[in-house]
Amino acid sequence: MPHAPEGTMSFRRSRDGQEAVKAILDAVYHALKEKGYDPINQLVGYMISGDPAYITSYKNARNLICKVERDEILEILFSSFLERQ
């Protein structure tokens, strides 16, 4: 059986490209809203399932969201939320 690490593992991602990811999230959010969807619900569905069908193809939003890894989105969401505290 593999040995579990004694301490907490550290995870660090590069900050490069965060502005591009934020711009994509903003574009996707507005495309969903314009089409009459609840953007938060749709994005949560996408984040949980990984299925891009939760994102409208309107204004190329589905293709845009597929250019970003979900872990990158999570990093930005967590850091934005927690830095406001």
C-alpha cells in the first residue's frame, strides 16, 4: 500500500494568464445571461460535470470555456472570493 505523505502537500499554479481566464469567464457569463440562462447555475453545472453542454454556444462561449482548464477557473474563483474577505 502506498505511503501517505506526513505533511500537507503544497499546490502552486502560475499566475500567468489569469487575466485571459477572467476575460473568458466574463464573456461566458454575459453570453449566458443574454440568452436568458442563470449564469451561476450553468457554470456550476459545467464545473461539476465537465460537460460543456451547460454553456451556450452563443457568442462562441462554449468554445471559449473549453480553452480553460477547470482547475484554473477554480483557482481564480477561490482567490477572488477569499481575497475579498
